[in-house]
Amino acid sequence: CDWSSDVCSSDLTRLESMQDLFEEFKQSLYKEHPDLVGKLSGFKMSESGGMKVVSASDTLDTLTMNMLNERLNAIPGLNRLMLEHLSVVAEWSNTHKSKFGEQGDFTPKNLASIIDYGVIFAEPDGKEAWSSSWKAQVYNSWVK
């Protein structure tokens, strides 16, 4: 990515694809399980390198969360897109270490639990603000 404009067009395209896949997942899920409407807020990378659902209410039981995570991880291409995006986040973060007080070495793995894609996709200013959203998540989690 060329970070001179602080926005990477290929990253935006990747995020758009991720949003489309996640929205399709939710719509399909809600048809089968209408009781889950409004209970999913997003997803993150799990400790194992897969994806895990982020619950809006934190009231979903373990069995439901396991079912959701299994279905989420079965979406073709979503995990690959997430890993590619986390690589972009790591690249940007390492390029702009001065914003973080020169702390740490940023990798997709150590950034994974920070980035919540539901927060990015819910950005009220739309797609133009997605890049700012993930940057704020990194900054707010890394700089104490």
C-alpha cells in the first residue's frame, strides 16, 4: 500500500468484500435463527488463527457461540481476507511507530485481538472512515 494518502484503496476493496461476506452470513443466519437478530456485532481473529464472533450482548451461551464460530469460519475467503487486512494493519502500524511511542513490533497475530470488524463496518461516516476506525482501534489498544 502507498500510505502517502493514509488510505489504501486495495485495503478498502478488501474490507468491502469482508463486509459483504459478513452481511450475507448474518442474513442467512437470521433466517434460520431469528432469535439471534441484533446479538452479533462483529468478528475478530481467534487465538487459533481462525475467526470468532463478537457478541453484542455477551449473553450467548457457549454452545451458540461455538455454532456461530464454526459457521463463520466456513465462509469461503473471509479468513484469508481478514489475514490480508491484518497484514496491512501491521504494515501501517510499523510504518507509523512514532504514533505509538515507538512501542512494539506489530504483527498480524499481536494485532488480531484488537481489530473488531463489526466496529469498522458500523462506522457512521461510512466506508470513507473505515481506515480511521481500525487505526483508532490499534492506537487506543496499544497506547496506554
